[in-house]
Amino acid sequence: MPFCRQCGKEVESDWKLCPFCGEPQNIGNEQSQSPTPLQFQDSAMSGDIHHTVINNDVEAVTNAVIMALDKLGVVSNESTKEVPVELVAPEIQRLNIGDAVDYFSPTNERWLDNCTVTEVNGDGTYVVSVPKSSGTEIKYARTIGDSPGSIRPSQPLFTIGNRVLANWKNAGPLYFGIIADVNPDGTYDIQYDDGDAELRVEQSRIHLAPNLSVGDRVFVNWKSHGYYFPAHVAAIHPDHTIRVDYDDGDKEDNVPLSRVRVITEENTEVMEYADAISESEEELLQAFRVFDTQETGTISATELFRILTEMGDQPIDQSEVFELFSDLGIEMDAELDYRQLAKWLVSP
């Protein structure tokens, strides 16, 4: 069974996207087919789960601990408050049996409409019926996405008049424009601000273009994990990505607009959700800060060991945590970013 190189969870060999984190799967890549239980991309790490070398890189250690705890079932992403629909990332939206979807045919290299979800699998994938002239075909283990073999809800994401940023002719740079028309095949016609126009632009090349300014309050899909956290815009770059300062003090740069949601304070449901998430995260951060006497935003693996095995309502057995650290090659003086760990712990 292959594993996703981004989140470490099991995926099927014919999946184009990981249903858990949305990461494209490079089928045929020997690393993605490895039987190793977890894999990590960071250059500061090498080897498999039982012989991993971590050169005390904070980001690498943090990612390793988060993914390993999740894999062992230590991280419990159970939220008492339902996530508002505005803050559900496209890659983790759920479809139901009978929902109308489009299927991206690898053979035809285009979206096919009038398809239907016939089964919902426990791993987040779907069984879809695809009508063709020769009869109905059944596609198994399909995921939501924009790559060949994936599916998407049949309703368009954009409507005529939407202000957007589009990857002009798939050349890379993004340009401002307006949706001029929505085509039956799910593509869009765009009128750019500079007077140019482009027809039949694929949905994956288009992003809503909020009018952002430095200091604006936003919700950001943190590191593309699918969970949104409140933040403020710290900088806007020429390529239309932004740098954000999260409310918990964490920072993230080069964030694409596709991961940003602008929610007004009039939306009380989202505001209440943000307050609940922030309150839960702050409780965790206060526990971590006890060990961060220098206010660096990091704690040592030794301190995390104590938190996991001595604190909380259900402390973890010391031998289990020690084995985890040993398998990962994490030394007790290795540092990790506890703000990232707190986000993962409170994620719904």
C-alpha cells in the first residue's frame, strides 16, 4: 500500500490526489510506493520511520512529531463546534450518494458532466457512474480535485461578474479580470483588466480576487492542511501571494489567494467558530509557554515528552512516546514549533 508523501496516510495506487490533504500523487515514483508507514519530504530528514535522521531542524522535527502522533492516533481532531461551510477547504468537502458531479476523463482530457456519486467510501473517496455513448462506466476511488481522474461538484465555483485572478494561458503570472461567461464544460471566459480576453479557462487556473490590504483580517488554510485559522495580512507580494500573521503569533509567507477566505464580522457563525478555535488553541499555548522561558516559540523534545506523559486527562504511556521518538531519531534536545503543534491539536 503506498503512502502520501505530504501527510503520510495510506492511499491507493490509482489515486491522483490524496483525499486527506489534497496533495497530488506521483504514481510510479518509487518513494511514494514505499511500504514505509510514514514518509517526510523535508530535506533535513532522511531514511524510513525506523531509521530516520533529523538534523535538529525545527520545521522537520515539528512535521515529524505532528504526523507521527496523528498516525498513532494520539492526535484527536474532534471539535465540539461544527466547521462553518465557508471554512471548509475544497479538497475536504464531502459529497453524498446521488450528488451530481463532473469527471475529468484522462482519455478525453476534459470534464464530463451528468455523472453521479453512487457510493461514499470510508477513506473519503467516491464511486462514480459516468454515462458514455457505449454505456455507463463505473469509476472507483475517485477524489475531489482538478487532475485527470478526479471529480468535482457539478455546480460552477464562479459566476458571471466575479472578480478573479487567473493564470493567463497557463504561463504562470496571475492577472486581474472578470468572469464574462460560464461554459457548459465547466470552463470560463475571462475579460482581463488590460483589455485582453481568454476563452475556456479551466477552473484550476482561476482564484477569487478579494480586495485585500495590509492589516485586513482573514482566515487562512494553514499550510494547505485543510483547516482555517484567523490571521491578519502582513504583506502583499507582487505575485499576488501574501504573508500572514496568525492570531497565535505564528507566521506564514507566500500564501496563495486560493487558501484565503475573507469573512466579514457580520458573519456571526464564523466569528463564533474563530473565537472557539482561538480559545482552545490559547489553552494549549499557555501550557507550552510554561516551558518556553526564552519566548522563542519552540520547546525541546524533552519538554514535549513531559507534556505528553504527565499532563492532561489522558497522559500517554512513557514507553510509547519514547519508542516514537526513538523510531523517528528525535533527540531529546531537538526543538519543535509548539504553535504549529497546537494548531494541529485543535483542528476539527
